[in-house]
Amino acid sequence: MKTDTENQADSQAKAVEEYEKTLERWFGEATKEDVQKVIDKLGEWEKLPYSKLVKLNLDLCSNCGACADECHIYKTLPRKEFNPVYRVKLLRSVYQKYFTWVGKVFGRFAGARKLDKELLKEWFVRFYQCNMCRRCNIFCPFGVDNMAIVRTGRLLINDVMGKTTEDMGRGVRYHLRDGNASEMSEAAFRNIVSFWEDEIKEVKGWDVKVPIDVVGAEMFLIPPNTDYFHSLETMEGIAATLYAANVSWTMSSKIFDSVNYGTFFNDEAWASIITQHIEEAKRLKCKTLVVGECGHATKSLMFLGPSLLGEFPFEVKNILQVTADLIQHDRIKLNKEANPETVTYHDPCNVTRMCGIMEEPRIILRAACMDFREMTPNRDRNYCCGGGGGVVLETASHDFRMEVTGKLKAEQMQRTGAKIVVTSCANCKVEISHLIDQYKLDMKWAGVHDMVLNALEL
């Protein structure tokens, strides 16, 4: 009879194998022409975004392995292909082979490697197994940004072959066509908004009316699409907060989804979706574009958008910053006795490591909850939930996430002894809800503004 450890190893191996087969199927087969086009594009560094940054990172990596010791995936399953250094080598070896004199002269003795169809397929598999959480960057003595390397590999494949994972590609197509990643119509949007209003009325007794298409409002709010389906209480909490503080705000009936899956693999799509947000903010003449509880959308609009498209004619904030400011200026009243259960907070990678929004959720939760306790580690040292980099978007990744990428997070959540795990990222909420079910944890999940909704008073 196998031990528990042996059974776990078998389960992990099966989960990895099945997801790798799915990734290989999504990739299909490359042609010799595809391979040559990727080589040619890799040689055109000046045309690639972040080319100088990526080349610098490739040069700086010394193969010391400090990143491996801190990677949540490698710590769970220490295979060489899950080592961040291995992914660096996948890209660097090919670049050395074709574009450095050392690689051309000494070949494999200098770490150079010829790109062929099988290696290109491995690029796809390894780069889409990574959560792009950037925790390895925090602990690298040289600050090598593995996320930029992974994204460059994804971008090269997508630009040449149009390949990405199934649901991310579909979401981008929908967003470019409809202005949201879920094929949601304006009528459906208005129905859900009406449902939020009814729920707030039932829970709080307040006649909150969500403003739509108000030109000249102070704030233009765009939540992620999951707040319409998976995390309804989060958006209800946000609407109630802005109502209680008497904030001038609006939503749009045309552009009402802040997610931007192009962030993970394609700059053209990424820029086009950001442009949709920018143009709608301009039409509404807002002073501040406010992103809801979504990590990669905040990163895209707050930092990456201006670097790609130039400065915006308005400010960009995350809703956590807005609510924390309202609390600090006594513009809303919270009764923490409404949330008596023990609460902990998962720092999302994009919200925290990418955007530096660390203290604001703590200001909110300490004001709204009786018993708030930290995970260990926390803030920018916190572990990824296992769904980052768009991995959580794929149904086919479920077992891989539960058995491998999310296992460390499940253990970390359980150690807190908390009854509620709160987070401020749409994708993290989905992943954490799955982890709670998978590991039968005695806890619930919630958004930050779910807790605010409970505690709000007029």
C-alpha cells in the first residue's frame, strides 16, 4: 500500500502531465517557417516592448538558484522545469545561438541552443505554467524579472503563430469586439446593476441607485467581469461605500469590464483594450478612473498603460486606495462588530508586488473587522495563490492549480486559523474559492468590500 506522500506525488505527477498535454494540444504543431519567424522577431529587439529590460535580465541571471528557493511552484514540486532559472535559459540559449558571437562560435559549450519545433513547443508549455507572480524577482540578488522574460516568450509565440491558452484568447476576442470579456450585453449589465441595488436595499435598507453614463462625475468606476457573476457582494460593497460617502461617481453602459487578458501575452490587444478604457473615461470627463478589485487591470491601467501609450488626462486609482482614503478622512462609518469572525488577507501579486498597494487593504480591514490577522509571509513577500499569469482562467488547469501551484497557498491560509480569507483580486477570489473546496478548509472567502458592506453604517 502506498503512503500518503507517495499518493500525493502520484496525484501531482498526473495533474502536471494532464495539463502539459492540454497545453501541447493548444499549441498544436509549429512549422519550420514559424521557427524562423520567431528567430527573426527575437533578433528585432528594438521592436519588442521592454527589449532592453529583457536583454539585461538575460545577461544578469547567474544561475545562482536563489529564485528557486522562493518560487511557490518549485517549493511544492522541485522539478528543473519549474525552476525560474530554467525558463531564463529557454529564452537566453536561443538568443545566444543566433545573436551573440560567443553562441555562434562555441554553441552549446556557451549555453547556446538551436531553436526547433520541439523547443518552441516547450516554450509554450513552460511559459504558460508560470504564474508570473514576480516573487522570484524580490529575492533575486540581481533583480532579474522572470515575469518579463516569460511574457516575452508568450508574446513571441502569439505574434508569430497566434497561439495562447484557450480561454484567455477567447476573452481577448470578446473584449475587442464587445468591450468586455464575457459577451455581456448592455441589457444584461443593467439587469445585474439593478440586482446589486435590490441586494443593498435588502441588506442595508438603503435606496442606492448606481449612476450610469453620468458625464462630469468625479470618478469613473470599472470593476472586473467577475464582480457581475462570481463576486457580486464586492461590487455591492463598493456601490454602498460610494453612496455612504456621497461620492460623485459613475459607471458606463458601454465599457464596464476592467479585465485585460492581453496583459498576459499580446501587446496589441493589451493596448487596444486600454484604449477602450481611456476613450470612455475621456467621454465621461472624469477626473479619476477607478479600477475595482482586480489586480492585472490595476497594473495595466495604473502603470503599464501610461508607459505604453503616454500619460492619461486623468488619474488612475484602485478602489482600495479610494476606500482607505474615505476611512482616514472620516467620510464613512464602519461598525467592526458586524464582522466578528477571524479574518486574514491574501496579498494579490499584481495589487501588491506590481502596484505597491499594501497598507490600504489593511487600513480597511482593521476598520471593518473585529479580528484581523496576517498571513506569514505577507505583503510583497506573500505567495501567489497559484492562479496568476492567467492560469486560473483555464478550466483545464484546475488539477494542476490544486495539486501544484496553489498547494502552498492552501497550507498558508490554513495556518492562520482564520474563518474568512479576504482578497482584492478577481482571479485570486476564484482560485481561493477552489482551494477552499479542494482542501475542505474550514473557512470562507470574500472580497475586501464584502466586509465593508457588512460594517457600513450611515
